[in-house]
Amino acid sequence: MKSELVGQEKNRVEIKVEFEASEFGAELNKVFDKVSQRANIPGFRKGHVPRKTIEMRLGKSAIHDETIENLLNDNISEIIKDYDIEPLFAPQVKSRGAITEGQPVTVNLLIEARPEIKLPEFEDIEVERLITAVDDEMVDNMVKNLRESQAKVEAVETPVGNDSIVSVEFSMTIVGAEGEEVSRSKKTEMATLNMQELPMEEFREPLIGKKTGDEASVIIKGQVPDESSGEPRTSMHYDLKVVEIGKRVLPELTPEFFKHCMGFECPTEEDFRNAIAERMLKRLQGNAQADAEARAVSIVADMAGFEVPASLIYREMERLKAFDERDSKERYKMEFKELLKLRGMDQEEYEKQIMSRAWGTVRSSLVIDEIGRKFEMKIEPSDLDEWIVDTAEKENLDAELMKKAYFKDKDSVNLLVDRVLSDKAIKLLMEKVKIVEVSELTKPVTKPEEPKAAEEPKEPEETKEAEEKTKKTKKAKKADVTEKTEKTDE
């Protein structure tokens, strides 16, 4: 086998690989033998199926494809090493030459390489971190929120007021710009409305003063205007009937209530308030630290000035979209397109938003990964256990259950290793940069720029199976950790 570099554009490299006729022929014989052994063709014993029959059944192209794939799998490590490339994904076959018996076979590979990232000196970087404090007003508001969250609702005979909890029957009709009915609810549904926290203010006025059994109508105008008239394309008409009116009764400030909220004994109200203040301060400090970490990574990325591969942006966009679709169905019981309309956002605006989010996420991930690589970070099983215990404590979770979830299979362990490596890299970064404590942030995190049109991500051609092969090298690095972890768990 021999190869040559035939082209390079940004982080995409094209390499021409040539296999000698004898090399290709030897592998082709192996493929035929393997297919013959596994083929179940009437009239022939396994292992004795003639080549012509196999070619007729499977097609020459399929046999040649498998032969080339085997040869590439056997030689790809050498090719990558020769050209000092670290691929992001499995190299894909861009084209192949004609296959003629007794002649060399050429294949053009397209390899997307990991971008080169030159990290700046961390000691020269200043990162702002917000000074946090908890005052009495903040504690008062938290106590109020806790009481309201634990309030019981009692039915009352008084009309609907600003503090009422109203149970209503409703049906909805979507009406077009010309007054035509677009769709109607198939059945009447039930909803409970908290008049203090109505998601849509348009419901408030029609309901205030209503009594049990009264009816009301609400019209919500669409937020997506028609391109020609500028008027809303549709509006939603709700027909409501008040079924029950309730009033919240707040719980008394007792030791039982304190324990229910905090999870431990608080004999007095002062103890309760102190516990709340301590928990709030810890959360605010955590938020301030997380914000400072994001700022540090963003500054490093700005100074490194590398280009984010479009294919990685595409994959992250697909992941974010899939999450939004699933969340819309599970939380709001509707298709995501419908939810976008209710939020007044069109598909184009959403795509831009998702692209920006994906760009920022991928850029940060590449920087964090590069920090781990530069400082040759390694993870031991003890690091995993320590991370689980710390995370469980911060998020008030059961550490043992969390450990079982992560150690259930190799993929979960690899995910855990990635997270621990990421946290370790960020911790090292924060130890080296200069932290400036401020009462008000003055340097916002750099807002990701929208990728240029020429750089917009396109759907990659490689399959999931090919993608899995590219993870081989990364998984190999983690194999020792995984093996040790599994033995420890046993």
C-alpha cells in the first residue's frame, strides 16, 4: 500500500491510497471464502459456493466494497500516523477508481482532522468572579416561597380573586385571519390556574369576579404575522367554565414544617432561617463559580482563535433539536413546531439560535479537551468515586444509586470518565488564571458569532457504524480506567 496527500481545505484532508493488485487480490480471496462459509444458498454446501454464484447473489460491487473496507481498516492507523492526523470521525471513502483484475486499486479518503488549538498562557488571563452574599430580604422571600409551595388549597364560595386557584373546563378553537375555523378541540379538558402566576395575562380579566359555574371567553392572538397583511395568521379562542374556586392556606412555621423543607431538624425559626441562608449562599457561590469557569474557557477560546469544525456544530445542533422535540412532547404535550408558534418564533430564527448554542458548546468542549491533552491528564478509579460523591452531595442525590447508574456498562463509564476529565481540566485552568472578585460583572462572556454561510454545517455522509470506529482510539485510552473500575466495583 502507498498513499499521497492530494488536497486539504481547512481541517478536511484528502488522501489517495493505492493498494497493489496482489494485495487487493489476496484480501478479495479472503472475503469470498468468508462469504462462502456463511452463505446459505440452496444447492451448495457452506464453504463450497462458487464465486460466480456469490457475485450473482451479492453483486461484485458489494464484494469489492467489503474488500476495500477490510484493507482500509487494516491500514488506517498507519495512514493517520504517516500524515500526523487525529481524525474527528471515521475516514470516509470519497471516491474509488475502477477495479480491474491484475491492476492496482485506488481509493480517495476524506479525513476530517481535529483542529489545532494553541492554548495561551493561563497565568496572563484575568477572570471575574461575582462576590456573593445573602441578606434578610432574600431569606424572607425564600421562606415565603417555601410556604407557598407547601400551601393547601381549600374550596371557597367567594368569586375569583387575584389570589385564587381556579379549576376550569376548557375547549380551544384555532381561528384563521379571515375568521375561519382552522381546528377545534376534540374534547373538553381540565386545567388548574393560579391567578397569581398565570402564564398568559389574557386569562386574568375574564376570570376575575366569576363564580362557580360561570363561563368566560378568552382570545389569544397569534404572534406570527402574515407576510402580506401583517395581521396574525391565527388566534386561539378558549371557552372556559369555572368548576371550582380555591384559596391557598399557608402552613404554620413549626419545627415539623422546617424539617419537611430542609430534611433535618430545625428547632427554631432562627435555626430554619440560618439553614436557608447557608444553603442559598452555597448555591449562589456555585453559580458564581460556574459563571467564572465559563468565562475562563471563553477567554481561552478567544485567545486560541481556532475554527470550530462545521460537522461538530451539525451534530450538536441535531442533539439539541432532538432534546427540544422530546421535551416539547413530554412537558407541553404538543409538537415542537406548535410550541415555537406559541413562543412567537419562526423556524429560521430557531435554527440560528440553535446554531449559536451548538457553536458555543462545541468550542468550549474542544478547549477543555485540549487542556486535558496538554497536561496529559489521567483518570484513576478513585477519581471517579470522588467525583460521584462530590456531585451527589451538591445535587442532593444518593451517591450509591448514582454510582450504579454510571457503572452499569462501558458506555456509561466512558461518559463518566469524560465528565471527570472535563471537570479536572476546568479546575486546573481556574487554579492558573487570576481570579478577580467583583461586586458587579463588567466583562460578559463572549457571545458566539454565527458561523458564516460557507461554513454552515452539512449533514455528514458517514454512518453511525463508521462513527463508532473513530472512537476506537479514544476508548482505548480509557480502557485501563474502565477495566480497573469494573474490577473495583466487583
